[in-house]
Amino acid sequence: MPIDPRDPASVRTLSRHRCFVYVAPCAYEDLLKLGHSRDPLQRLQSLHRRWFEFFAPERIALVETDTVREARAIELALQHELAEWNALAPLTVLREAGGHGEWFRGAGARLEDAVRALEAQGHRVHAPATDWLRAALRARSDLLHEWTNAALTIDELELRAGTTPVQRVVRDALDACAAFDIALEERLPPAVWRWYRAGGGLAP
């Protein structure tokens, strides 16, 4: 049954689900995103179409909490401590993703200390979160065959990868899997695999 956000009982049920505080440093500048999400992978994907290159996966940290409320409280406490390092969101971040007030410059070392302190308090921490992200991607990769087969038309399979908006979405999704060493050939229709390889995808 879908959760109705207007129903207080449903909201209470939702808030009890596992959640994560995430710290996601950018790859090429001293800037990071702090936030909380029940699905950190989806959240990173919503922020940048090439999230696996824009952020540095080997420096991303996830702190697990038992409830959304707990994750939100940790995030707000950290934001308060880091207020003087608050920064503007990069222009390349998708505006529809929101969260433009949760960026910090020069606060990496302080957040590393904060994550270690949370771990010492008993929280499960994934730092780096590379293995967690790889497992999350792999769990969803079983859908690639059906999704890519439905997304790409016969005509699009004749064009170089990235020519159309749909192609770019598919190419980004496949490149993300390849960046985490997830084998793609066995998960894709043969025609899609040939299209992806011909377009210079990240997969070897």
C-alpha cells in the first residue's frame, strides 16, 4: 500500500525506516554536499547526471540511522556547526533536485572527524561508501535489460551514444555501472551492448 504523506500514521511509519546522513565531496574542488536520504544512491543521481564523476565516490561517507528523524537531527546539528563554511551550490547541479543550501567549502576535515565521532557513538558508517554504492547499483542492474530495451528505439540504436536526450540518460546510467566495475554485457540486450561499446562507453 502506498504511503500517504497526508496521513500522520503513514508519516510516522515512513520516519521509522532506515535512513542515511551522507557526506559527498566533489571530485575536483574543496566542496561537498551534506544531506540525509533513505536512498543515497538515488539522491546522488538526482544531483548530477554524471554523479560518479562529479563526486568522488572513494571519499563519500554514509552514516546509517534507524529513523529519518535521527538522520535529520544529525544533519541539522552538523549544518549548525559548519554554518561559516556554507557555500553556493555548483551551477552544474540540477536545480530541480533541491538542497542548494547544504553545500560547504573547506569543511572536509571537520566532517571526517564528525563521521568518526558518530561511528564511535555506535552508528554504522560506510566510509568510503564505494562498496555500498556498488552493491546498490548492482541490485538495480537486473532491470537494465528491460529498461534499455524499452528506452532505446531502433533508430536510436543506429545513432552514436549521446546524440539524443534518451541516449544520454541511458549512457549515463551504464557509465555509472561501468565506473563501479559492474559487468554490463551480460545485463544488456545484444543490440544495446553493441550500441554502448560503439559509442565509447566506460566499460572495457
